[in-house]
Amino acid sequence: MADTNSSDAVLLRQENGVAWITLNRPDRLNAFAGTMRDDLHDALTRTSESPDTRVIVLTGAGRGFCTGADVEVMSDLLARSDVDTFERYVEAGMRVVERIRSVSQPVIAAVNGAAAGAGAALTLACDLRVASERASIGFTFNRIGLHPDWGATYFLPRLVGAGRAAELVLSARMVDAAEAERIGLVSRVFPADAFEAEVRKLAEEMAAKPPLALALAKRSLDRSFESDLGAMLGVEGAAQLRCFRSADAREGIAAFNEKRRPAFTGE
């Protein structure tokens, strides 16, 4: 069911446990302008708080995913030396990244086309990234004299290693979908003509899994970057006990023994 109440530039729809958030400025390759960053934050908050949302998919309308800040807007800000508005845009991007990492649901970046600058960094904040064969990704900030933000310098080395991250950031080159998959920027590449169907299949399969187990696994993976093995064994043990006490664990074991599909409720 379509739902466009957040803004015309950020569309929402809910289907079978999956909340689809679509950046919707296709004529500008979904570049950020105006309140779009805040609208995206609000959309993430709204969908994550819905009991109907098991998985969130973030994608773009048309042939682009998101090409970062709209250069026309940036040109206007520079012409007016409007540092205050630019600072608000930077802070709004920070809030989007923090929101993605704080929601309990898995967030999938469905990279349907070009993802550049802040658009590329936005994909890194998501739990996993899948791409159309026509997609391309580039950390192009220095092409317009800017520094990476939206968490790019945090997430990118953790995904592809320090050396490769440095090459991607400093060269500011675009990589195609095949290379993105090879170096670990995306986990899967789908044919362009079947992209939405494949993403839907992946998201709905994930939405059928136990919400508590997924949420705790997401938190544990995040904590692993700042923890040692002993600490993570403790985190895993506590999470495992929570899952063991849940109704979903009882349902999962019963379904396995009865050779049927489990119906998880998140309880």
C-alpha cells in the first residue's frame, strides 16, 4: 500500500512486513535538497516504530540511487556564503546515519543506480547492500572540494579494508556493480530487469525471520567493532538467553520438529 505522507521527495510504502523508503527526485538522480535529509530521518523513525515493519528497504526512484548533495543547491550556498545552512545539512546527515544504526530492524540499501558522495556513504550505514547490475558507487566528495561525511570514513575501512578504502576515497572514482561485489561494497548483484523482484524476495524472506533474533544480532555485530573476544562472548551469551526465553524460540523448534514453516511474532 502506497503512503506518501512524509514528503513528495521521500516516499513510503508497506508490503508484507517490509517498509520501502524511496528517495524520489529522479530528475536529479535523487540528490539531496531542501528538507529531504530530515524527511528521510522522519521516514526511518516512522517505519521503525510501526509494529508492521520487520525489514526496511532504502532505494531510489528512476535510474539513480542517490548522488549526494544537489550541486545546484551547493552552488547557491557557496554564492551566498551560507555556512549555517550547510552545517544544518551536515548535521541532518549525521542524524540519518545514527537513526539507521539505532533502529532494531535490518536496513537494506537497494542500490538501483548511481550512488555517489553522500549517497554512497548512505549505503554504508545500512546493514547490507545489494545492487542492480547497472549500479555504480563512488565516494566522490573531493571532486567538488569536500570531505567524506555520513560516516564514510568509519564504515568504509571496516567493509573493504584500510588500503582499499583510502584508494576509493582519495581517487573518488566510481566502481561498477561487479567490482563493488568483488571488493565487498555490496553482497549481491541482481539483473536490472529483475532487481525490484529480487530485492522484494530477499526482504520478505528476512521479514519472515524472528524479529528479536535479528535485532539482537544487528546490535552484536555493531558492538563487535569496539569489543574484544571476551566481551563479545558475553554479549552473545546474554542475547542467546534472551532468545531462548522467547516465544519465537519455542515456535522455531516446534516448526522444525513438525516440518512446517515457523510463524514468528517477535515475542
